[in-house]
Amino acid sequence: MTEKKRPLLDELKKGKWPSFVTEMEKSAATKPAVNTLLNLVERSFEEKRVHWKHGGIVGVRGYGGGVIGRYCDLPEEYPEVAEFHTIRVNQPSGWFYDSKAIRSLCDVWEKHGSGLTNMHGATGDAILLGTTTPHLQDCFNDLSDAGFDLGGSGSNLRTPSACCGPARCEYACFDTLDLCHHVTNKYQNELHRPMWPYKFKIKISGCPNDCTSSIARADLSIIGTWRDRIRVNQKAVAEYVDGGLPIKSAVLDYCPTKCISFDKEKKEINIDNENCTRCMHCISVMPKALRVGKEKGATLLLGGKATIVQSAFLGWVIKPFIKLDKEDGYQELHDLLEKIWEWWDENAKVRERIGELIYRKGMGEFLKATDLEPVPQMVHHPRANPYFFWYPEDFAAEKEAKEAKKEVAGSEVSE
Amino acid sequence: MANPYYAKTDIGPPNFWNMLPQVIKDNYGNWLYHEKVKPGVLKHVGETGDELYTVRVGSPRLLSIETLRWFADIADKYCDGHLRFTSRHNVEFLLADGTKVDALVDELEAAGWPVGGTGRSLKNLIHTQGWIHCHSAATDASGTVKAVMDDLYDYFKKDDLPAKLKISMACCLNMCGAVHCSDIAFVGVHRKIPKVDDYGVANGCEIPNVVASCPTGAIRPNPKAKSVTINEEKCMYCGNCYSVCPSLSIMDPENDGIAIFVGGKVSNTRKGPEFSKLVIPFIPNEPPRWDSLVVAIRNLVEIWVKNAKQGERYGEWIERIGWEKFFEVANLPFTDKHIDDFTFSVPTFRSTTQFKFTDKK
């Protein structure tokens, strides 16, 4: 076979940023399929179009997800990539690896696939990019023997992911890594066997900086927070100021609730914690002087998603504070999560995310179904329209209250 | 040939705890503070006084096993075998011995792996599969990202921007990776309605699902052909129908391209999370190096660098000056495309007489 020239992709080997073309050529040295892939991508660059078809149903025994079928639309011309399936491998929490784990992943993928990976996909999985149907089961067998399992795909629980949390961050308000590992293991069935109206994503961030972008894309977004006071080391504050930090313009002016004041004489700050909304700005600017509080937990937000279908939603608060108790196996979270799934599974249309279902049915119905108390932390402001529902139980409660009042009044008279 | 062996299922991911370096195990949950050593290098200090150094390198996300094995070798040489990846495709080498940091940085840089992306820098671009591996891409992902990162390389290496800068890329409106809350997001878009292949729809697609997949109600059943029709006046080219039915191809090489949105963020700092908003409705696909896209993004970055106050993310800068002023500063045309006419448009209309004039010359 004559070596094909690839002038367009060659242009992308130039420049200082690491080149994906160079990475593909490294694989192509031992894997003919990747050489074919390069030729196919060169053709896409010439024609400005994709040459992949929709995924078909492929998989491994016992699972309904984890493998995404991928077929080339020009199989006769590019037979080595006629099938080029993706395998999603569930990453360790926080994407921590040791060299042994990396090498064992590489060895499996050298044996069974293209040698190309994504480290990592947007959801969090290690992506093994490109293999054929006959290799899938063997690849999974070897992955499993090496201690790896597959991630989610299709209408199931997608692979949960977490920020580095307490492993390397002083902002972590709970053990993100442990929670991620725990949730992933508890819901293996939901992760591997699509049984729901659509996908459900859980992303776990240890503080309001939200390093997993959970609020923008997770159906359930778990974001660390605290409910007491920011811990202040005044000596370190003075050191920042002496070191040239313009505390007014860099810290005080950016505080969204203007709850920090600065005593110039003493070089001390005073935080009105009652009015602090825990945005992290001051802590991020002065990490040596300020620390998150001690009474730590998380805020739960629900409904985040990208645009398709109705619109993009940012997740919204459904529980302002949850303690996330490791000792009792995060039971409070699981109880709530299972109620949410049950209501969604009962009520959603095909391909309707939880946020869209709540938009269609109303938060009122959602709160009732999940026994969550309505609290002002759930909204930016109360409704500005006069259209709202009354239910029989509202009148029953009114009646009960009235009667209780009467009884009290009656007892007063008899005395 | 049937395989006699089937793997054990539902074993779950490897336990992260076994992957952690000793210094992390010793200081787990007890970190005191961190500081920047230099761009790309962080130092975390524990309550015990222990130090942990992180050296961050940018990667193109698409990595060969040859490179991964080399990363493993580097981790063995400097970090007792420990490394991690970030949610934005960086690789982080973790080590307790600060005296090894410079040699590690030198070896990574010499091999072409850029150390940077911490603090007030350009973060690594998150992106999608594009033409390498996706059926619905309206543009390429790796190619556009490579071209943009080559051009903005210095901003990744230094950390003297007004604030952090997160640029994200998605090759279609599915927006894998939630790019819609980024300082700058560029997104592959279609501009023509899908072509209906009646035979394919009739034989391969579930019509109620196809009808329900349309956000604008543009799709109606066509009982005669056992297919569907698409109302040209209602279709907004999202491609969701193509996702559920392969016989509604929306790809159009001459008319597909890229739209740019700015001013979004996910973190709750200061004002909180925001969507990115449309500023450039269309840039044509120009492989291999997407010159117009690269120039457009550089301009968007440079006006922010020039005009933002220290500490202001992209959207915070725009909020301070006002969107009308932004279009003037950016010298970008404001068109009908910029005014929302989708589901939640009304709250985006200006219901006040407070605005700035930008038409006086």
C-alpha cells in the first residue's frame, strides 16, 4: 500500500500546543486502523464533513451501556475503521491514578483496540477510542481482570465524577472522592443497565468553585458549602496586606453582599457571616488567611443540562444543606435520590431530563413527590404572577387550624 | 468463536485511595492553604507542614498509549508513580519533594508538554470528538482547538490575565461537556433544515419520538409516506431529530460552521453561574487552521485583557460596561440573530429606559 499524503492534517502538527495528529501518528506506527483513521479524517478536512454514522447497539455481556457503537459511512474505502467503537471506562474518583494502573489500561488497549484514548471524556470516563465488535467482550474481560469497570451510556446513570476534594484542596467541604466512589458502587445496576427515560448525571464538587461544572450539566449537582463562619487568620491577613494585596479593590469591593470590613489600623478584617453567601471569592484571593467554616456539608441542586431540547438549565437549589454523613453511608442523600428517580421514571416522557420534567409539571408537584419543604433558598424571588394552585389538603389544613383555634378559645372560656 | 470466559460485572471503578501518594494519604482532608510557585506549579501545605507540589501540563485530550506510558514513566521517575488528570484534560504530576520540581518541568517542556494553566491563565480547552469520532459534528473539535491553542499558547503559559479564562468547544448543539457556561464558547452549528429520507424514516425511526424531539414543533407526521415533514419556518437546525433518527441528515458542508458565545461561568464566586451569550452567529469552517475563528477568538480575548479590571471574569467585565457597550468595544455587528426568539426570550428584553447610547460617532 502506498503511503497516503495528508497535507491538511500535517498543518496541525505545526505549532506549540501538543498535536492530536502527532498522537494519532504514534498509534498509527503499530496500528494500521489508526493510519486509516488519519486518512479518513484528512478526507473530512477536505470535504468539511463527518464520515461517521449513528451508533448501533453493541455491548458486552450483562451490560446495556458502556460501549458506543461507531461505524464509518464509507466502509468499503476505509475497511479498517468500518467499525470503530468507543469503550467508556469508569475512572477512579478524582482521576487519580498510579503508573501501574495507567500501564495496565494501556496494555489492555494495545491488545484489543486502536491505542487511542481520551483522558478523559467530558462526563469523566477514560475513553478508549476505536475497536471492533469481536474485541469488545475480550477487552471487557481483560479490563475487569485489571480492576476496571465500564462507565455509563444511554438512558442510565452516567458515570459520576468528582473534583480532587480533600485529597488536594483545602476548600473541600466534604469527602467528594469517597462520595463519588460510594454512589458509583451503590448504583452499579443503574449505571450499567439503561432503564430510565433518559440519562441522569451526578457531579460532585467540594466547594462553591464547582470545579466539575456540575451546576451547568449535572441532573443532580452536589456542591460543598458550610453553615457557620469563615475561619480567619488575622496575622495572615496582615501579611497579605503588607505584601501589597490591595484589599479593598481585590477583596472587599468584589464581595457580593459587602459583608466584609477592614480595620486599617489593626490590619484585620471582620466578616459579617450572617450575611455571607459563601461565594468563595475572599477565600480564593487569600487562601492562607481564610478557610471555609467547620460545620460543613453540601447544597443539592437539580435540573442542570445543556440546551437540547427545551433550553439549557442551570441546576437549582432543592436542598440548601445536607450533611453528607460518611458514617451512615450517605443515607439521607440516597433516600432523596431514590424518590427523585421514582417520580422521574413514573412521569417523564422518553428523552425528558429531570429538569425538563419539573419545568413541565411544576416544582410544586416535584416537592410533594419528594417530601421536600419549600424554602426561600430555592428561588431568586417568589412568583410575580397570581396563578397558583390550591389543593384539597390546603383547605383541610385550614379547617384543622380553625378548629384547633376554636378549641383553644373554648378551653379559655371554661377556665 | 464463542468466548468461554465472561468478565465479572459491576465491580465498580478502581478505589481512588489506592492511587494516592503517601503525602496525600497523610494529609487527606487536612490541607491548610496553597500558593502559586510559578505558572503551572502549585504548592499545597498541610496542617502537618507537609508540602505537596502539583505540576500541570496541557494535553490535547486525544492521547496515544505511547504517550500515556511515557507519562507513567515520568510519574515513576519524579512522583513515586503518582499522577492525576483534571476535568479540563490536563495531566497533573504530584510530588512531595519540591527539589525535583524544576527538573520535572524541564523534562516535560523539553518533550513538548506545556506546563501552565493555573491561576489567572488561559485554562486548557475542553472539547468534544468532532470529525475524529462523532456522527453529528458540525465542525471539527481537535483541529479547531489545536489552532486556537497554538495562537493563544502564551496565555496558557503565563498567569497575568485579569482573571482565569475558560474557553470551551463543542462540535454540535448537544454540547457534550457543558460549554454553554464558559468565558468564551465556540460551538458547531448547522444553518439548513434536515433532509428527510422518507424511506429511511419509515423503516428505521419511531415517528412519535422524532416529532417529540423537536424543540420548536417543526416536525409533523407525514402519514402518506409513513415519514415526517419539517416546517422550514420553524426549524432552528438544532439537529436533535437527527440524533433520534439517522434518516434526517442535517449535515451541510458548505453551510455548517461555528458560533461564538461569551461571558459565562460555572463557579459561584461573586455573582454566580451564568450562561454564555451569543456574540458571533457564524464563522465558516476553514480547515485545517480555521483562520477566521482564530482571529475572532484572539480579538475577543484581547479586548477583555485590555479593558477588564483585575479580578473580572469575561462576563463580569461585560456586565459592568453593559452588553451594548461590549458590541461597540468589540466592534461586532449586532443582528437579529442576537435577539432571543426561543423558549425563554422575554426576560432577556430590556424592560427599562436605562441603557447606554452607542450610535453617536
